Amino acid sequence: DCAGRHFAMNGLGALAAVAALGGDAGRAAPDLALWQPPAGRGTREDVMMDEARQGWVLDLIDDAFNANPTSLEAALEVLAAATPRDNVGRIARGRRIAILGDMLELGPNEIAVHTDIATWPLIAQLDTVHCVGPRMRHLWQALPRAQRGTWADMAEEMVAELPDLVDAGDVVLVKGSKGSRVSLVAESLRNIGRRRRPNNNEDD
């Protein structure tokens, strides 16, 4: 599954290039529809949280390979447009959750850039924002208390918290620069249902 206005714009550009080269854009379009982003660059997948319960899935948006303000805004737009699932999971109300790692190599204004994310209109459409890394701590501190989730200095620390932070029905975006190592968080989310299932003794 692939969503996002930024991907759509790239797709239109590809079709325009086909037409400019004298190709048949109509024939190219079905092939383009099969395109998927590379791993960690906006891939979207359902993660089964409990195989014994129908519909108990988490919608993972894995954009953990890299991050800058422009790509973060595009990823948050996808998250804000996503529809969580209600009436599943322990909480029974689906949420839009962002887990954001440091954006690296932004220069001397990096602290201000991270802090200002709290003012973006897209942030107001999210339920919870968790942050990873010393730079993202500035965003975490600037967030309204109602949206402020967990902050961790390192991705490994966030991984340890995940079972208490997400639930079936949630849509979860993982986004950060490669050096923030939030790809570990995305990979852990893929496995979290497998770890949780043996301890699930709840009655249907």
C-alpha cells in the first residue's frame, strides 16, 4: 500500500516523462500503479496484533530511512489523512500516533527547526507524538501536554516502551533520519504482536 500527495506528484511526473518521450502514458499507468516505495521510505502495512481476534491490526507507516522538514511534513500529511480503527484493541479507540526521531545535518538552526514542528497544523490532527533523540526532545517539550507522549534518548529505549504505547486500531508513523536508528522501532512494531500474543489470556 502506498499513499501520499508527494508520491502522486512523482507519479504524474513519471507519466509526463513517458508522454514527452512519445510513449503511451495510458499503457504506462497500470504498471506505475504497481510501484511500491523502497523499505523505510513510506511503506505501509498491517501488523497483526493478535491473530486470534479478527481485525486486531495496527497500521504501520514505515518512513524511518531518512528525514528532513519537507519529507516529515509529507509523512505527517499521510498520517493525518489515515483513518484509525475503533472498537478493536485494549483501548477500543484508534489513534494517530507519530514516533519521530532526530533529523540530522540541519545546520546551526537544528534546535529551532525541531521545536517549530509543534506549531505545524498537521501536528494538531494527531493524538500522540513520541520522540527519540536529543534534538527531538525540543519538539517533545514544545508539544501540548495532551499530545506529548514518551521521549527517549535512544531508539532502543523507545523499543522497550512500545508495548504500552500502541494498540490494535492505531495508525503509527515512524519517521527519522537514518542515524536516529528509529528503524529499530519500526522493526519492533512488526514483531510486537508476536511477543504480546502468548500473554494474552483475555476472554473473547
